[in-house]
Amino acid sequence: MNTLDSHNLNQRNVLTIYAHADDEVLPAAGTLSLMSKAGWNIRCLILTDGNLSSSAVKGKRHQEAEAAGKIIGASYDFYALEECNFSTQAVIKVTEEAIKHCLPDIIITHAPQPEQFGHRDHEVCAIAVSNVATRKNIPLWYSAPPVFLRGFEPNFFVDITSVIEEKIAAIGCYESEQEKAFMQLDAILVLSIFWARELGQKDGYFEAFQISRHCVDASFFSALAHLKNPVLSSR
Ligand SMILES: [Zn+2]
């Protein structure tokens, strides 16, 4: 884990905070993989340990996450907050601790979504993480919900075509979740193509984010100018 001592200005750190193991790969595995290939440190924090799942599945979720992390170049921290019952205060505390250790340049988390459309844990996580990121003025990206996109207003799209195989493989690591409809290969590809179409792109696979707060310096534009096909697309 990075500490103040090992932090250097050339290395970027991204911290993802999600309620459940698997929440991170579905909307963001491609982007995280691209970041790690570019030399970023990727730290994925998972708030719960699947305590509502069958006991056989509990420990497995951590192993599955570690396996996915090897593919996308991410390391994991697991907390054991009670699924469907944790408070915003608990997530605020966990987030503040993680920020102290990771010194993130960007935080990625669930998009805030009314409970009737999304999982209660996702909403609580989004509210708490937003609270901390806002107070600490850390750039915050919301990733796309797996289903029911209501309330999600994407304004930043990442071309993950070059790493789509890694994304599929990372999601495939979560064998215990394979029965979920949105974890199916066709659903993953359809959503990735849907974001391409939103951008008017006929080809390719994309991930979508809603950036709540971000600033860039001149190096961002020189990086864009040197790319033949810009990896990062903003509309
Ligand atoms: Zn979840």
C-alpha cells in the first residue's frame, strides 16, 4: 500500500470504492486495466464480504476478486461491513482511512441512484464517498450502474476496445456471480457497444463515467495530441 513516504508525483493513484466484490469490474475493468498499463497504482476497496451469500461463497468472493485484480493490475482491500445494513458514517470512516493510505488522485465509485432503481448498498456507498471526496477536493468519477441507468448522466467515455478481453476475463473470475443476468457475456458486450453508439462510434467498446469533479493540466492535452486514436473521449 502506498504511504506518504512512497508517494511520488510521477505515479498516479486511483482508488475505487464499491459495496460488493464484482461491482468494480463490471463498469470499470477496462479503464482500470488501461490505467495500470499506463503505470497507475490501482487500489480496489470492497466494503462487504458477501455475508448475505451462502457460506461457501463468502471466502470465494475475495479469491475471485484477487484473481480479477491480477488480470487488470489492481490490488484489493476488503472490509466486512454488514451487507444491506451499513451506514454512511461507516463508509465515510473507511473512505477517510483509505485516502490517508492511498493518496488517490482519482476516486471511482458507484453513481448515486435512487433506491428503487439500484441496490441500497450502492446508494449509501455513493453518498458517503461523495461526501468525503467533496470535502477533500479529490476528483470523483461515478461509474455506470449495471442495470437501470436512470439518473446516470455520463460525460466521459473510455475506449476499452484494446482491453475488452481483459475485461471479460476479469468478470469471468467471479464464478459465483455468473448466474446474474448482467454478468453474462452478451450483456457486457451490449452495454459496451451501447456507450460507443452514444458517442456516435460505429465500432469499439466503451465504458462510461460521470465525472463529478476533475481538473487537468497542460500534460493532459499534450497526451491527447500525441494519440492517434485518443483513448479518452469526452463529450
Ligand atoms: Zn453491488
